[in-house]
Amino acid sequence: MKNNNKIESDPKTGKHDNPDKKKALIVDDETDICYLLSHILKQKNIQTVFAGSVAEADRMLQTSSYFYYVFLDNHLPDGYGIDQIRRWKKEFPLTHVIMITAHDSFEERKKAVNDGADSFISKPFSKEVIFKSIVPTSA
């Protein structure tokens, strides 16, 4: 389920070889959601890569070039995405984590934000909501 578009960048500074392109990791076990998000993000010149589980996302974050965004589903085959936010924000502080879930509750929103999520989006979502969740790519 991977899209191997590579952008080499420094994981500490987040500076890209191609500053006009940013890269997003979409972590969701629903292929339709991955393709929908990918289509939306490409409209903002953001390249996408997919991971269908927490373990796959972990591997990609550890071994791949820098991701500017992580769009993270909560209910994944091997665990809860929400339980990864604190660790990923600590390891990759420049990465913007955007939680996307169909199981929206006050408790989950509070935990996600307290653990460092930059945004929390409920499914179903609109293109406008996704656009509002991303920071300007020309920053």
C-alpha cells in the first residue's frame, strides 16, 4: 500500500531538497480513505505515502525521509493510533500529527490534543476541513 515518492530531507531541521514539496504519511487501514486524502493533499502539492498499521507507520517514520504531516487513524489492525501521538511527537517534533477518526469523543479529542496532536478531524471529512488542518506549505 506504499507510494514510494522520495523527498530527501534533514529529519532534525525538516529542510527539504525540494522546498516546494512536502510529504505526508497517511496511516489508515481503509484504502479508500488513503486515496481520498492523497487526492486532496496533492491539490496542495503534498506528496503522500500510505501505511495500513501502527507497525508499518513506525517502520516508515524510522527509515524514510522526513514526513511533514502524519494523518493518523485511531482504530488500526494492530493498535490505536492515539496511543502513538506522544511518542511520535517526541521523536519527530517537527512533524504535524493530524488525528482522523470515525470514533469521535470528547475523551479522545482531549487525549489527542494533550499528547501533541496538531489537529483532530472526524470522519467523514471534507476537503475544506483537511485544508484547514494543514499549515501553509510555503512556511
